Amino acid sequence: MPDDSKTRVLSLLDQQGRRLFGLLARLTLSQDAAEDLLQELALRLLASTGFRASEQPDRYAVRAAINLAFEWRRKRRTCELLVADPAGLTADPLQVLANAEELRDVLSALDDLSAVKRQIVVLRYLEGQAFDEVGAAVGKTAHQARALCGRALLALRRAMIDRGHT
């Protein structure tokens, strides 16, 4: 691995490390997993010819992080994930468990989407990006990204209804 590649990855992690860690933590619901996956992401980027050739390494890294998180989720489907009430609004433990179950179902349904639709939903709703940014990140126009997002949300709604959520 050339020094240039190592420098490029370290520079990216210096600039985008917090964002990538936050994204991984939200997608895995685990700080420990996010730490491990960020290290795995760095190793994958170091070995990746696609990353070295990319003109937009930050977008490449975000896409790789999303894919890595959902890869991790697929491996851990049978494991229990505990989710705390982030705002501290719910004192009822049964409600906390119901919210955790719903969040797991949403993430599982996201995993069933195509990679592009999943990336669009994550960038739009977890990262809060505008459709023009989302479209640019996935190689689509803002209009195409909006349309794909609408189809993805429809698929997510159907999946949630199938799982018993209204």
C-alpha cells in the first residue's frame, strides 16, 4: 500500500471521522460496533483501488460505511440490541422496548432495500442532506433521488405494515 493511499485515508478520517462514526453508530445502534466498523472501514479504504481512484473520497467513504453497517446488521440479525430512550421522554420500560422493536424493524426493512435506495434514505433522513446533495452522492439528479426516495419510503411503509406496525 503506497504512502499516498495511507495519507489520503488519514486525511479523510481527520476530516470526516466524526461524521462516519456518527453514521455507523446510528445504523448499528451500538457505539462499540461503530468503533470497530470505523477501523474496518479504514482498512477497507486502504486496500480499495476504488477509493484510490475516486475523485470524491468522502462520498466513497460514506457509501462504504453504509454498506459496512448493513453487512454488520445482516450478520447480527439474531442478536438482541438494546436501545435507550434518547430524549429521556419515556419512563415506561415497556414503551422503551416497543420503540426499540420498531427501530429494529425499520432498520431491517431498510436492509431489504436496494443499495441505492438505502443510501438515499440514509443520506436524506439520517444525515439530513438536501436532495441535490443526495442525488450527487449517488450519481442521480435531485429529481431522480426524490423519486427513488419516495419509492423507498413506500416500500418501508409496506414492510412496517407487514411487521404489524401502523
